Amino acid sequence: MSGWQWVKVVGNFLNLSTVAGLFVGVLGRATFSRGPRGLFFANGYKLGFPVAGAFTIGNVILSKNPRAYFEDAALVRHEERHSWQYFCLIGLPMLPLYVVGVVISFLLTGDPASRNPFERLANLKEGGYVERPIQPIGKTVTQAFSVLRSRPKGP
């Protein structure tokens, strides 16, 4: 690891974001392993939220997928950029700010990632996202209601 990566590892531990990531991984009954550049992988995450192939809290990358999922170097680079975002935002304030980014992106494009500044700074393509164009808000609302209507109704 480089000197700056050590700074990020220590910083994200002290700002409690990595501690929170480890806690979420334990709650989700994930299996932990060491990753590159001070990252930890938490595979086999069993909780249904968030709905994502992988997500990062501090220096912990959580995924419902097996460890082989992280053989995709571009995905690991993308998630590592999120770990730097936790460092720069002094830890857990990243979470509500990320949610604001999701809402803004969804309102602008109908997609939670396309205009989310955190995903854009982490490289949309490396995260497996497709950039969607900005669209009228009426179209976004119509899309959201059609998705809600198409969901199966509960018992």
C-alpha cells in the first residue's frame, strides 16, 4: 500500500466508516477477506438493502456475490473511489449525502446513478452503470408510477 492508502485506512477507521462497514457486514452475515489497497471484501451479504451488486461503507466493499465477483479490477477501482469519498467527507456524512445524490439523479434521469455526483466521480462505467440523459420530470414520474403499478401485490 502507498502512504496515502495508509492514511485512508487509518482515517476511515478513525471516522468510524470502516467500523460501520464491518458492522453492516456482520449484520448481513457476510464472509470477510482482505482486498487490495487497504480494502476489505464482505461477500455473501444477505440483507436485501441496498439493492446493488456491491456497495461500500468506509474501506469495506459489501456484496451478495461470491469473492470471485471482485476479480473485476474496474469494479474494485470504482468501489475504492467510494472509500476515498468516505475519507474526504469525514466518514458517515457520506451516507445521507449519497442519498441526496440518488434522489437528484432519479428526478433528473429516472436512474439513481446517472447524475449522482458520487457515482460520476467514482466512474459510472467502471461501476457498471450506463449514463442516462436528463429527461423531463413528468417522464420520470410516469416511469416511477408504472414500476409501482407493475409490482405484484402482497397477500
